[in-house]
Amino acid sequence: MTDDTDAARALARRAIGLTDLTNLDETCTETAIDALCVQAKGGGATPPVAAVCVWPQFVSRAKGALRGSGVSVATVVNFPTGGEDVERVVEQTREALRDGADEIDLVLPWRAFLDGDVETARGMLAAVRERVSADRVLKVILETGELKDPDAVRRASALAIEEGADFVKTSTGKTPVSATPEAARIMLETIAATPHLKVGLKPSGGIRTLEQAKTYLDLADEIMGPGWATPATFRFGASGLHKALVGLLEGGGEAPAPGSSSPGGSY
């Protein structure tokens, strides 16, 4: 086994431990959730993931399947369009927390934000944060591919952090442009500008290879410092990435050179 292969597999294990293994398919079933939870626990050469991310109606089932595993259960609210009314989103959040959700991934009302209605966006964030206790995790999905403008990404990141986000997340994965290194850099720079707060980053959508994962981890190391990216501060929202990394660890994939670079732009 070459040094590059060893390094690639070590990186794959690290990335798996930072992954929110996700099934937000419209046709998702209880059987699919059971299979997701089996994958999430890992086994053999494959470590467990940080969390699974599922539709609200599957939170209770996932919670039961993962009991005692150390894998958290995340769910989504105001998802995927970001356009629901605040009362409904608050109720979605309450129901998910009652069902045992450890983490809430909330879509920012990004259309209102882009239209200059910052107070509507702020009100949504504040209302959900109020319901998510300090022992749970609130991730705010900015939908950076739709914000497009770097300044909008920076302002949305700052707003989410001001309103108590534990993580800022790039994307729902349901739009043409999902995570990009450019957006991730802006988000990390915004996090770094608030050192008195502990806020994490979740790149999500379109990250499918070890090289792409490495790009985001390298950014985190560069901006926040080596060792900053732990499950408490960094997550990948992915399903295809997990499959590729498991294949590498179990000998089913070609290990890329760990020092190789990945192109920027949309994935």
C-alpha cells in the first residue's frame, strides 16, 4: 500500500466522521430509512457518520434505529423552498424535537432576504432558535447558489450567526447550484470574524468525491486552523460522498492522490 493510499484512506475516514448521511428523496420510505441508519453506524473499516438527515416524518424511526450508536438525528424545516410561514415552521420544529431530533436544519427565507425584507428572515431565525434548546443544534441553510452575490452570502451568514445559528449550511441540494468552495470561503471568513461564538460550517449538495471533500477541509484548515474541523464545527451534507468514501475504504475505489487539487466552482 502506498503512502498516498494510506493518506487517502485516512482522509476518507475523517470525512466520513464529519458527514450528515442524508436521504431527503421525495420517494423515501421507512425501509430506506432503516438502510440509511445501518450505513450510518459503519462497521469494519468504515467509521460511523456524525448524523443522519431525514424528513421530519422519519425522525422517530431513525432515532430508534440509532439508539446507543452515538449518531445524531437531524431533520429539515422550511424545506426546501424556504417560503413557509413562521407559525408552520415553528410547529414543524416542535414536532421534530418531540420526536427526538437532535439537530434542526432550517432554510433561511432567502427570497425575502434578497428582496430586502431582512426582518422577515430574522424573525424566522429567532422564532426557531427560541424553540431549539442549547443542547440541540440549529443549522441555517442559506441556499448560497440562489443568493449568488458574495456580499449577499456574507450578509446572510452574519444574520444567521447573529440569530444564534450553531452552523451555517450552504444549500438544500435541491437547486441547480449547491455547495461551492467560493461560498464556503465567505462563510468561513464570516465565522472567523466572530471568534467569541462557536459556529460551524456545513457544505451540502453536490460533494461526491474525496478530492472535493478535501477542498472544503483544506479551506477550513486554512481559515480556521488545523484541527478546527470536528463534528462539532464541520459537517458534509452528502449521500453520494459517503458511498464513494466507503468504496475507497473497502477496496472498491481508486484512491486519489491526497495532495491533488480539486477545481473550484459548482459541484
